[in-house]
Amino acid sequence: MSRERPVPHNFEGEELESVFVGRRDGQARPTVVLIPTVMGVSDLEIGFGRQLVELGYNALVADLFGKEFHGAPRDTMFGEMGRLKSDRTALRRRMEHVLELARGLGEVQDGQIVVAGYCFGGLCALDLARSGADIVAAVSFHGLFDPPGLPSEKIRAKVVAFHGWDDPMVPPDAVVALGKELTGGGADWQIHAYGHVGHGFTNPHASKLQIDGVAYNQLAAERSWTSFINLLEELFAADA
């Protein structure tokens, strides 16, 4: 069984509270930093963390928005996402802070960190890879692809993006542009595009948002999760 604990931290004066999900033995293991959707830390990402623990990994569900926004209304959270997304330099610093937080946890094995994000969190994972950060892989689930407009760095992480081809927020031209960008950055990259699938396909509650093009898709959710686990096994087969 997994054990969860809050991890308070401070970024440039903002009080944040991430959640560590790990095994009860407390041993250092490969760890996935999960970057949530626009709604911030929720049971959805903690549930994904528990599944990772069952497979022999640890997870850190990262709080980017602040403890005060846990459980906040959707309109409030969309406003906060806009605030963070409007300054990609500061967003990069925020992601670097989260990475250092993970590295400082005793249960996180040195040099064995994957960063995976959902929706806005997918953009954040890609931005961290774009920074040249020393992570093993960056993974985007129905993430946003628009580049940060910052100086390019050599991408050291393996990059995988799971994408719904009918996602209205990421049209086909943006998918091609990401592939060219990752190639130019020297990355080992993959893009998995699912036909007839929109945005938010891993979230069973996505359809409740009643936003055109945003819906859960069980098959795409299962296919992307299976491919994600295959990636982790490729990276950490000797550790898990």
C-alpha cells in the first residue's frame, strides 16, 4: 500500500503544498513528478501516483498554484493558469524549484526522475525539458505545445507526448511544430496521436466541464498509460 504525506514548500514568497506518494518502506526509488491539470493537486493525480507506487515507483504530485487554491473553483484556477502561463521565464523557475524539491526528498533515487504532466501540466513538463534540465524523461498527457519563446537549450530528457488528434487547443500544425522543435533540440522524442480523441482524455470527469472538444476517452487513456509504463520500464527496468 502507498503512503501519502504533504510536502510544504515556498516559491518566491508563495506557500505551496505538494503531495508525496510512496511506499511504506521509505526506500529511495525512481520517482515520477506529476504536474496536475489547471485544477491543481487533486484526487485524480494522487490516484495516478498510487498506481505508480503499485508498480514500484514513487510519485510527487506537484503544487504549482499554491495551497490556498486547493479545491478552488474552475474560473479561479483558469485565472491562475493564465497568470503562470503569461510569464514562461518565471514558470521555468517554478518548475526548476519543483525539481529541486523532488531531488531533496530522501525517497527519490538520485538521477532517476521523470516529470509527467496533464493539460497545463504537460506544457510545464515540456518546458522543463526545453530548459535542458537533467531529468530522465518529460511526458505530456494532452498537454499544450506552444513554445516558451526562450533561448533554446539542448534537450537531455527523453520526451513523449500523448495527444488527442482532435484536441481543439493543439491543432495538427502545433503537433508538427513540436516535432520539429524537439528534433532541433536533439531530443529522443515520441508523439503518440490518438484519432477521434480530444483534450483531457485521461480524466474521467472531463466531460462534466461541458467544453467542446474536451472529453474522457477510456481507450486513449488506457493506451497512453500502457505506453507510459512501457517507457518507465525501459528507463528503470533494473530499479523497480
